[in-house]
Amino acid sequence: MSSETPTHSHLELQEVTIEGFGPFKTSVTYPLADRGVVAVTGRNEDDAAAASNGAGKTSLLTSLLWAFKAPDGRAMNAADYVNEESKMARVTVTGAINQEPFELTRTVRSWGSAGATRSGLSLTVKGVDLTGQEQRLTEETLRTKFSTELLPKTLVFTQEDLLSLLQSNDAAFKSLLSCVVDTSGWEQARDRSLAELRQLNRSIESEQVLAQHIQSNIQRAEAELQQQQQLLQEWGRQLQQQQVEAAASEQSTLQQVASISADIRQLQQLVTAALATAAEQQQTLKAANVAAQEATATAAAEQPVADGQQSHSQLGIHISEDALQQQQQQVLPVYAESAAQEQLQPLLQAERQAQQGLAAQQGRSRELKGQVTAVHARRSKYEQLLSATNKACNSNGSTDKSHSSSNEHAHMPVAAVLAAAAAAAAPAAVATAGTAG
């Protein structure tokens, strides 16, 4: 195709007039305007047995190509197109090229017996005669303006052409199609589509790797959460058991305290009873002294002349009784107080031990409650981590996969998840170590 050929050409045919061409002896005009694709059929009225053979179908079609000096696939000389009973063949085609009206006429005259011919070619476009001084110049104008080399593939299809088109392979059909339209744009579009497809495949592979990584993180987080839940359950069982033991120990301690308090009260009662007994004994001694004094006075009255030895004896007895009474008053309270203190000391020591054990048990209960609170906090952190990881996976399932920028945004949740996992793992490890200690 010439470099001057328009990028897009629109050819419209109005009619074709044939005279002395092939089987058409007289002038015949065939209308073509606004008819789209036309299927040409025929009937041989001279020979009924020939059906449509020889009716002029091929001649009518090839007359268009012949007029445009386009190859028609028939190895025939110019004289072979002239009707046997005519001296001249003429084909005139009218229409419009790119909305510019044109008229094209080609003629061939035969003379002499040696098959000599004389041809003519004229072209008028938009009322301007474009016929060259030489026929080759006019042919060049036809090739440039009408792309005559494409007409056999776009204007006329014979039975052989249609059969060949149906039997053609992809390469042959593509070659034929490239004669009609510029397939380079399609090839560029195909190359661009393949490049985009490869890019999308790479993006899909990257997203799949990312999804697998996120899934692995989710599984690891779920495993850690399950482990923490198991630890929480075990700690709960231990806490419950320790609480039961603490309650039993506290109850036992309270019972011991109550028993010790009862013993102390009983001992106090015993001390009070001992003091009362000592007081009674003192009263008895006093009564005995009074009686002795009365007896001495009576004896003195009855025997006023008693000797000095008897008086001294009575006085000694009186002094001895007074000393004995004073010693009894001093010894009995001291004995009673020391005995009470000796009995009370173990009870007070047992009470102090019981109170210390109760305070320690209460401290252990507070420590266990603190551990349970820390375990609940770690469990909440792991549940938040799992929720954030699930959200990152779902958001990546609906992420745009067309460009690398989306991949960068898709990787951000994983970094956040890993950071959160590291932050959550640190206190969990410390808490676990503390519990084990």
C-alpha cells in the first residue's frame, strides 16, 4: 500500500454499468447503493440444464475489480473479457470515496485477428478529472486513493474465496484480516493485555503468599490463645482449689482461735476461782486467829496467876500464827498468778500463731486474685490480637490486586499484627515466669 493511502477509507458504490463484458453484450446497470452485503445468484435462460452456470455471476462481480485494475484471480488477457459479438468492453462504476463522489470507466477495444487491444481508463472525483496523460498514472492514482490491492479481499468474494475463507487456519485468517484493518493495534492491545495479565498473576501470587502468611499468623495466634485459655482454665482450677483450701484453713484457724479463746476464758475462770479460794482460806485463818485470841483471853481470865513460861508460849503461838497468816497471804496470790500465767502463755502464743496464719492466708488469697486479674487481661489482649488479625485477612481478601502500591498497603496489617504479637508475648512471658516462680 502506498504511503499516501488514507488511514481510513470509506468506499460506497452506487451502481455498475456493464456493456460488451463477458456474457453481457448489451448495456446492463446493476444498482448497489445502500444494499449492504449482496449475494449474487443467476439463471441461465439459454440452457436450462446449466442452471446458474454461465449466467454471468462471476463476470458481474469481477467487472468491479476489472474496472479498478485490481487483481481478480483470473489469468485472462484483456481481449478475453470482450464479448464475442462486441468490439468493445466497457465497465463504469459510480459511488463515493470518503464522501466524495467519483466515476470510473475502463474500456478495452479489440481489433484485428491477432487479438490486439486498445484500453482506456478515466477517473473523475468530486467533478475533477484525475485521468493521467498515461494510463499508468491513472492506475497509480487508483492505487493511492482506493487501495485497489485490498479490493479483492473486501469488495468481492467468489464461491472459491468463501470456501477458502471457511477452510483457512488462524494464521491465514489473520493475514486476510490484516488486509482489511490495521491489526497492529490489536497486537499492541494483546501485548498490553498479556503484560497486565502477567502483572495480575504476580499480584495474585503475592497476595496468595500474603494470605498464607496472614493465615499462618492467625493459626499461631489461635494456638497461643488456646494455650492461654488452657492455662487460664488450669489456673482457675488451681485458684478454686486454693480458695477451698484457704477457706478450710481459715475456718480451721477460726476454730482454733475460738478454742483458744474458750480456754483463756476457762483459765480466767480458774484463776478467779483460785483467788476466791485463797480469800476464803484467809478468812478461815482470820477466824482461827480470832478464836485463838478469844481462847487465850478466856484462859487468862480463868488463870490469872499463870506463869511467865505459859505466857511466852502463848505469845509465841500468836506470833507464829500471824507470820503464818502473812506468808499465806503472800504465797497464795503469787502461786495462783504464776500458775495462771504459765497456763495462759501457750494459749496466747497459739492465738498469735493462728492470727499470723490467718493473715498469711489472706495475703495468698489477694495474690491469687491478682494473678487471676492478670490472666484475664492477657486473655483480652490475645482476643484483641486475634480479632485484629482476622480483620487484616478479610481486608486483604477484598484488596485491590492491580498494582504494587496495593501490595504495600496489604503488608501493613501484617507488620501491625507482628508488633502487637510481640508486645502481647512479652508481658505474657513475664507473667508466666512470675507464676512459675
